[in-house]
Amino acid sequence: MTPPKSVPVANNMDAFLMPFTANRQFKANPRLLARAKGVHYWTPEGRKVIDGTAGLWCVNAGHGREEIKAAIAQQLEEMDYAPSFQMGHPKSFELAARHAAMLPGDLNHAFYCNSGSEAVDSALKIALAYHRANGQGTRTRFVGRERGYHGVGFGGISVGGMVNNRKWFGALLPGVDHLPHTHLPQNAFSKGEPEHGVHLADALEGIVGLHDASNIAAVIVEPCAGSTGFLPPPKGYLKRLREICDKHGILLIFDEVITGFGRLGTGFAAEKFGVIPDLMTVAKGISNATVPMGGVFVRKHVFDGLMQGPENAVDLFHGYTYSAHPLACAAASAVLDIYKDEALFQRAGELSSYWEEGVHSLKGLPNVTDIRNLGLACGIDLAPEGAVGTRGYKAFVKAFDIGLMMRQSGDALAMSPPLVIEKGQIDEIIEITGKAIRAVA
Ligand code: PXG
């Protein structure tokens, strides 16, 4: 039988196995988004919802950008697809050169993929290949961090530190240790980078002491942990990690899938904190989420390290059919124009103190146990009500019902509006958040 062209949503909800969703609960009472423009979504019934999270931390330049649409349409007209294995297309090289030019330090080479998860697994593999190519093939271990989120590939969940993302999936990658997370109670209600916790980086010395540096390939951290409820790093923490990695020849990977492309008021967290990682993973804001794209930026020594074999030999046995997909490259290039023309990273930086004031004004509301912020992002912890996540979920649903999309992870709420947000819209986000928190007291 020929399948019908489209099936009314109400009759068809069962078929979709939704990711990271309570499927039956959702389908009994769905939250649907049908249209988006600027910093707003509209439901199928036409109800307007302000986007407090830039989609899933990804629509940094706002929704429905005409310039990106035009670039994708033009690329589709010109050439829908071209491979990047032993072939190439001009836009991929142009994009890599543009990224190289805007990245700090000598992070001047780009590998492309289709998501943050792929970026993380690619970065881990590049780290292994680099060490092997340089005669240090015993360096196979990785170090991640508790409460870290690095996507959902086996590599990413192995170095990640969110228990529910790990516990269902067996033995994971062998040879992974975790640094302690940086969410310290004495830092509650910190504005910006918290004071306490630089010493937590020293746990890396303990891991080196246990395994020996000659067995450790790389450390991977998010400069600000995102999915766990947004945790900015303690003052000096990332610098300390960099120093310990340097001392022991361990590669440092920053997972900037959330912090990259302006979220903190700079192009990348590496600039914000003055710490250059050896590899950096990105996704989300790279294409403003219009066409899926991820990437790994690597420093010169990592790239050069991979280029030591015979000229006619493949340098990296890794890549995806859709690495540097022409539509993604066209979108990413158009997004860079917008970021530059509208100075959106700078704009995020300028708005960050207004945002900080707004989110911290929620201190004192019932059950609010911590508020954190940096750039245009924040995390708000609520005291649990019975099972973990119950109150957080209720707040998230309430906010949506009264016109705001936020994110919820357990009892932590997180927000990260598009960088084009206006002050009045920030006020609106804060007001609705306050109402939602009061409603679940
Ligand atoms: N690394 C980091 C730091 C991320 O935040 C990924 C990797 C994986 O990216 P992909 O594109 O494979 O999903 C992410 C993704 C949330 C939330 O609500 C965060 C992400 C994804 C979905 C929800 O915090 N981050």
C-alpha cells in the first residue's frame, strides 16, 4: 500500500520514538511547536512561546534567518551533495579557512561532521591517532568529568558523567577516569565564575599518578558544563587543567558544543578563559541549527602530527558520508556573516550583565537553592519534591503553558536565549520563570 502523504499528528504520534522524552506522558499531553521566527515559537494552535533556550542551545542568531535560508536554497540549486573522501567542494575549504581565522591561537584546522556527538567521538579518535602517529601509542586512556555531557556516542557517554545516559548501555569504553564535578555548595548564587574549586583540577594529578601519563591520551571537559544545569568553571580551574596537561603531554579537549559561537560573549570559551585547548568540539551554533553540523578544530601540532605518513597514504581513517555536507557548509558560512555583521558575540557579552541581574532577581523565590550564570546562559536549581526531577518537570511544563520554553535536567532549569534577544524579552523570560517557580511551590 502506498503510504499516505501526510497523516494528521493526532493519529500518528505513536510511531515516533522520541529522544530523551517520556514518550507516553508526552503523547498524552503533547507540547508541539509548529512555527518559529526571531526569538519565538508558535504552537500549532497559534500560541506564541518565547524561546528561552535558542532551541536546544543552538539557534544563536534567532529563528528563520532569511540570509541562511537563501544560502541553503542557492546551494541546493547549485549542487545538492558532494563527497569529501578523496574529493572536495569549494565551500568546505572556504568554511575551514574562515573558522581557522576566527579561532583563538593556532586552532587552525577543521574536521567536519554532523552533530556534537560525532564531534566528540571524532575528537577522541583524533587524539588517539595523533599519539599513535607520534610513537606514543600507549596513550589510550581518556579522562572526562562527573556531570559532563558529551553527546550520546559510545565515546561521549564513556567520558560523560551523567548517570542516566550511561547506566543503560553496558560496559562503555574501557580506560576512562573522571574528574570530580565543580558544583560546590559554597559557590551557591555565584555571579559569573565561582570563587571556589580551582583545586578540583588537581584530581588530574591523582589520575596521572594512578595510570602514568604515558597511558593517558586526553582530558575532555566542557568549559561550562551545559546539560547538567549550567555550571561555569571555578576561577582558574581551566588554566590549572591546561598546566597539568602540558606537564604530562596529555591533550586537552574543550567540548564547546554549547559555549562555542558566542554563548559566553566571545566567539569561544577558549577566548573567554584565555586557555587554548589542543582540540575543540563544536556543533549547534555552527550552523544556527538549520542544517545539522558539527566540527573538531585542532591546533597546528595536532594536525601536523597526523601528516607524517607517506603523502599518498590516508592521514585519518575516520570521516562521515556527510562530513562537510554542502548544505551545512553553505548554512555555516551564512551564519558566520550574520555573527560578524550583527556583532552577535559582542552583543551577548554586552547583554550578559543585564541577564545576570535578571536571573539573580529570582533568588529568594520558593525552593530556589542556587542560581548560576555566565554570558547569556543560566542554571537554576530547585529543591526536589519527592522523586528527583518532579518539581523541575512541573516548572518546565508550567513555563511552557504560560509562554516560555526553558530546559530542565532533573530539578535544574537552564536557559540560553538566542543572542538576538532584546532587554524587554529578557524581562519577559525572567517574569515567566518566576511565575513558573512560584506555581510549583
Ligand atoms: N557536547 C555537548 C557539550 C553538548 O551540550 C553534545 C556534545 C552532543 O551534541 P548533539 O548534536 O549530538 O546532540 C551536546 C548536546 C540540554 C541539551 O537540554 C543539550 C544538548 C543536547 C540536547 C539537550 O541541555 N547538548
